[in-house]
Amino acid sequence: MRKSQLAFIIIFLCILGVLFYITFDYPKRARNLPFLVISLAMIILIRELIKELSRGRIQASAPNVNLTAGHEAESEKPVKYLIILGWLTGLVLLIWLFGSCLSATLPKSPI
């Protein structure tokens, strides 16, 4: 279990949590898409967090087993995670902003 991977997942979960909370201020019709996207991203991140924690337990019980054979070199992994973090953050931010633009143009529901 690498601390940088856990930090990546936890930071991204915190960002999504803040965006989820802010989305409650949107009109009812405009918040559906951001809720869907943020919820799906949170589910995927929680799954990855569980996978990382279980991988850490496996490596702690069998330290001589090489579970990373065939993967990229260790020096490439931080760059890979930074690219993924930037792409996912930009995607969620653009969808969040797009929902914000829609909420400004949609009339309020009479219900």
C-alpha cells in the first residue's frame, strides 16, 4: 500500500464531497446531472480505496511476494496519477460548471 495512492484517493473524495454539498444549492432540475456524476465518481473511488487497503494487507502478510511484476516502473506512477487526477478533476469541474450554466437558464419548476 502506497501512501501517495491513498492520499490521491482521499483528496479526490474530499473534493467530490465539497462539490456534492455545493450542488444542493442548484435548482432541482439542474442538480440531477452533477449528482449522478459525482455519485458515480465517489463509488469508483471508494471501490479503489477498498482495493488499496486490501492490497496493503496482502503485502503486509507476504512481504516477499512481488505483486507489481509486469507493471510500469515506479518512477512513471506518480506522473500517471497526476495526469489521472488532473483529467478527473477537470471533468468533474466542467460538468459541475455546465450544470451551473444550465441552472441559470432553466426556469424554476412550479412544483
